[in-house]
Amino acid sequence: AVAALLFLLLWRRRRAGGAGRVCVAVLGDLGRSPRMQYHALALARHGREIPLQSFPTLKQTDTLTQPGAISGLAEGALNHLPMGPKLFQYVLKVLVQSVQLLYTLLRIDQPSYILLQNPPGLPSIAVAWVAGLWWGSKLIIDWHNYGYTIMSLSHGRSHPLVLIAKWYEKLFGRLSDYNLCVTDAMKKDLWVNFKIKAVTLYDKPASYFKETPLELQHSLYMKLAKDYEPFKPRAGNPSADRSAFTERDGQSGNVVKTRGRPALLVSSTSWTEDEDFSVLLRALEDYERFIKEGAKLPALVCVITGKGPLKDYYNGLIQKLLFKHIQICTPWLEAEDYPLLLGSADLGVCLHKSSSGLDLPMKVVDMFGCCLPVCAIHFECLHELVKHNENGLVFRDSKELAEQLKMLFLDFPTLEGKLHSFRENLRASRQLRWDQSWDQTVLSLLGNKE
């Protein structure tokens, strides 16, 4: 039966057509896949028609509502699986997703290319390959990480499911026509271990990640102050047009930063196992102790954004902390507010540890787009993004992070010291934006528009 199906597909295979059409496929929530959103927008900018498939999606992303070029989102969720052993539920989920994805990919207008995100690649790589045989389309895989290393965080490297997932990615990954990846380290690993040739396309910030003007900072702080205590003005400052960080001058009407304002530290997370936020919480405990011991350090507002499975767990830990000089809040920001927050902050902290050691945290890319210096926890290929003592600092544990916070915020907010020089280095770097990088790297793979 399998041989007959393959024969039918090969017989059906035709010369790639589809007028340069590219199907962008994401097996998961598109809102959590900014890189695939950026792919779609870049394709639309070049006049490509894009059937965009996301399984499931929370909602259509505002930035992807351009009429004409992007033809829509397919919605489908597997919210209610039958009861039973987890292995049975997982196998059933994969089978249902396979049928759903294949059905959708065979109903779209014929694409010249199918651009697929991995992970998750099970079952999407195999299904996209079969659809590519049917349409005569070329398959492009964008390797963000390895699915089997993410599974190993929960199950361990030697678990049968992890070993099967590794075999699957290695086998079906080789069936792709082109491959993109996020670091040179992953490019090397794909070739050495999978015999897959890939082109490195580094994550780059979108154009809207930039420093936030003071007037916009004030508007953002006043908006957040309605819901979050740390953004409200400190006691004794009852002004109606004042936040914890900024105020509007009564005479000139200009926005100025408040005297004695706290420093604003920002981190973002999907609250998963590959980010241990207890490292930051222990560092903040040390920071509080430094102030009690007489160090000239500012009060600190720590904002941790994002949603994910471990958020309630860490919120429980945060509520047990009795800080006098530190306030922590964990908001879920509207999409348009997140770049404004990064562009307003004094320091970013990244606790992302790659499950494979081969991908880079996009949150740092966005922070650098906003010229925001970063303290990031060390892992293998982080040096491809964070240059220690140049655009930020790299730490290995909570003690080292605490000492870095102490050094960076000493005598804050004077325009001297490492924090200021890091920001100046980021400003001077004139880093490439996503559109420029994409045009240089991906456009040639797609050939001329047919």
C-alpha cells in the first residue's frame, strides 16, 4: 500500500509551478513563531502569494492581516483528546495532526515552495514532503532547534520517544530541498550529524524594535500604571501625570525622567523548562542585600513578560519574596507594547538555555534592536550573538549575575560606566534588520518570481 501511494505521488509529481507561491506552514501557535511571521511578511513584500497555515493558532496576528498577499490562517485545535495513557494520546495526536495537515496542504492552490518550521517537525516534515511530491513543490525547512532535544528536557536523552524523534528528524530532514538554520553552530551540526546542508539565516530584529522616545515611554508607563503597581508613582508624588519613571513638567509640558527613579530591568520568557528563573530571583535577593549593606544602588523594577506552563509556579516563588527595594511584575503585554517596553528599559536579562546548545534567543535579538544591553546566561554558541563586555555580559550562575547587576547599576543613572558604553556600542553597530538579512540570504533560494 505504501509503495502504491509513493508511485501515485511520483506519477502525480509535476514541474514546480504555482506562480512563485510559497506556503508557510507552522505546526503550532503562529503567535509564538515570530520568525515565521517575518518570513511571511518578507514574502508578501516581494509580491509572493502566501497560503499561511498554522495548526492551531490562538488568533490571527495583527501584523499578518495584509490583504491579497497573505491568504489566511487555517485554524484547528486538538483540545480534547480521549482519556488514556500519555503515549496513546501522543500517538493519536500525531495521527490526527498528520491527516489535518495533509488535508489542508492538498487543498491549497499549487505552491512552488513549502516553507516549514522545525521544531515541531513531527509529523509536519513528513507530511510536507508528501504534499511536496503531490504538488511538485520544493521543501524548505527552517531549523530553529531540534525537536528531540526539547523532548529530552522532559523525558531524558535515552527515552524511546526521544530516540524515535531524533531518527525521524534525521531521516526526513534529508528529504528537504533547501535548509535554513539560526546559527553557524547549527549549520555545522546539521552537516556533521545529519548530512544536511543548510544556510545560516540569523534572527534579526524587525524595524519596529528600536529605542522608544521619551514621550512614548511616558504614555506606556501611564498605561501600565493602571494595572501594575510598580509603574505607579512612589508615595508622596500624587501628580496625575506622573509614573514611577517619568513625569510631565507642569510649565513646559515636556516629559522628563523623575529624580531618584528606579532602574527598569526587563526579561521575557515562555515559562518553560529551558529557562530557570530561580537564577534571577536569587540574584535579586543578593541585590537587595547589597542595598541594605550600603551600596549606592537604585531601587529596581523587574518586569518579566510572557505566558507559559511554569508561570504560576514562579509567581508563587515571587510572592514569597519580601523585598523593600525591588518590585517584580509578570504582565502579558499587548503586541504593540512589547517593543516599546524594550526600548524604554535600562537592562535586559536572558535566562534562555538552548536544549541543543545550537540556537540563539530571539528575545536578545529584539533587545539589541532596541539598543538595550543584556545580561545573558552562558551556553555553547551564545558568543555568536552576545559579545561579552561589548554589547552585554554573560553569566553562569546567580552570584555572577548579582555582581553584574551591582556593577552596572552603581551610581545609576549617571551616563558613565559599562551600561552606557554597551548602549553606545549597540547604537554604533548599525546592525542589519530582518528585511535586509532575508533579502540577502533567502531570496536567491526562491529564484525569480514565476
